Amino acid sequence: MQNESHEFPTLDDIFRARDSIGNSIKKTPLQRSETFSKLIGTNIFLKLESLQKTGSFKVRGALLKLGMLSREEEKGGVIAASAGNHAQGVAYAALKKNIPCTIVMPRNASPAKVAATKAYGANVILRGLTYEESWLAAQEISRERGHAIIHAFDDPQIISGQGTIGLELLEDLQKVDEVYLPIGGGGLAAGVAIAIKTKNPRVRIIGIESDAFPSMKESLEHGSIRHIVAGRTIADGISVKSPGRLTYEIASQYLDDLRLVDDSSIVQTMFLLMERAKLVVEPAGAASLAYLIEKGHPNKEKNVIALLSGGNVDMYLLGQIVAKGLMNMGRMLKIFIQLPDRPGALKTIVDIIADMSVNIVEVVHDRLSSNVFAGTAGVYLSLEMENSSHAERLLGHLDAKGVKFKIVN
């Protein structure tokens, strides 16, 4: 496919975008992380777009796009399709500019993101189960009602707005070697890549996709846009079945590499960000750092930026992330023990566990299940410990004391 480069936003477009939206957004911090630098093996800097207004980079492009509408388009209102972050960005921008706003979201969208979008004054319509289905519904509603469509990523102005992040990176870090950032539809990667590569072609831009939605990777490998049969991921912000035409063309020209990350790495990274950096980052937002933690880095002298693109995470999911993070790191263990149903039986077990300085965080009794014998009580114990070796020592201690137990996954 030939690049229609005349449609590409330019560096000048991105500078103008910054002039237009600069007073309406935060210049988010770029922080070196000693913790993640040691863990990954190079100099790691975190770009905290998770602290941006509305909790995501998406507000940059939305503010720019809505600021360039004609008066007629403003009167007719705007419509967008989104699983969450673009929805909030557009709704926020519309509220600031007093423009009627409709957002089409998938039926399975995070309730927290739906509520946040409504809180910005948007009319939310739930249609379809994927972004693509919501996008088709948004186009249909636009034709019926005359709303101006605000695309989530495949739009030069949206791309220019996201590209302002690239300007900030080069201003805040004198020597940038590599930038890792998440890719869904590709608007963020396209804008940042144009901004950085135009100013300094030596900087490597590496996109990170979910291995369940490798749409940009497959498209680039085949030399044309591909519509994939996707899997399942917690990273809804990058769960896009097909990249945009414009973003695909920009990625094919500016992106140095594209790699994949799985959900287990994302879960671990979200947990580490909370515990070590005191940062709440959503799954898609953690994808770039997750890849680096999983793979490490071969050169300790590089200055590497991981872009944390958003922090809008459902509180219920956050609870699961904490529990799964503890379990994956060997710091949480759940066991089942069948005890005689008499006073003092549980105390004996508790004393054995206490001998190993293990914290019991939950106790659940079960006397009614079919696998629990009459006259006994099944007890599920959730245990917190220092690390996996501490867990192994505990299990060995229980064995030595003759305690029969089962590990519950």
C-alpha cells in the first residue's frame, strides 16, 4: 500500500496542537524509576499520562478535535464510540465547550467508565459487545441525527493532539534512546512517533500490543490492514480488531518495532506499580512497562521511556489485580484443610502457621459441601507471606507437623 503522506500530521501540526490545548491539559511528569531500572536492567523513565485529566492521554486529541469544529458542527453535537477513555476525553472536551455529546459504548464496558462518562454530561448509549460494533452503531446514529463523528484514533487532529506527548518527552529528557508505548488503534503511537522521529530519527519507537489483539502487528507483517479474530484480554483500551487506515500507514513508516504482551505480565506490572511506585494504572496503560519487565533490556546504558497511558481502572478489577498479583509472586497462598469439628482444632492449625510468621488474611468454614465428611469442618485459609520461598517453608512445616492440606488455585 502506498503512503498517502499528504494526510499525515506534521511536526508543525503537533506544535500548533500544543499551542491550542496547552492551557487545558496537564504536562504530565516524566520520572526515572530506580525500582524498575534495577528490575529491567536499564534506565527506565515513566511518562505518567495516567495522571492526565480524565485519567488518560485521550483528552489531548479530543480537546484539539472539538476545538476545530465549525459552529454548525458544534450546534449539531458530537458522537463517539469508545470502551472508556476516548469516551471520557470527548465528554470532558464537549462539556468544556458546551457541545451536546453522545457516546456509544459496548454493553460490557466498565461500569466505572460508563459512570465517569455520564458524569461529564454525555448521553451514553450501550450498543454491541466490541469497539467495532459500537463504532458501527455510532456511524448509524450520526447519519440519523447529524452529529459530528469524533473517531477514537484514525483522524489527523486526534493524532496531532496525542503527538504533544512526544514533544514533552524530548523536552524533559535530553537523551532519549527508546520509547515503548501501547497500541490499540494506533493514534497514540502515530502522534508520538511523528513528533519524536521528525525531531530525532535515532530514537527507537516500539509499540506494544496485547497478544489477544495483535491487529497492528499482523497488518504490518502482511503489508495491508488486517481484521483479526481476537482473543480475550483485560486490556480493553488496546483491544482493537483492526487499526485505522491512517494510523497503519504512519506506523508502517515511523514505528521501529512492534511486540506483544500477555495479561499475566500486565497483572504483575499493575501490582508492582501500585506497591512500588504508588501508581494506579489501567491494564492498557501498563502494557509497555509490562513488556519491559517480562523481557528485560540488554543494554544498561540506554534511556528508555515507558508510557503509562491511562489510570482508569474498575475498582472491582483492581481488587482482583491485588489478589492475583500476590498469588503470582508467591506472596498469597490459599489452602484447604479438613479438621475435626470440635473446639480447639482450628487453633492448633493457627498456632502452627503462626510459628512461621505467616499472616492469615481470611478464614472460611465449610460444613455443607459434599467433599466435607460428617463430623468435620472444611476450612479455607488465605495466607500472606514474604515471597515464594517463605511459602515453600510453610508448606514443609505443615507437612512435618502431619497437617493434611490441599493448595487451592
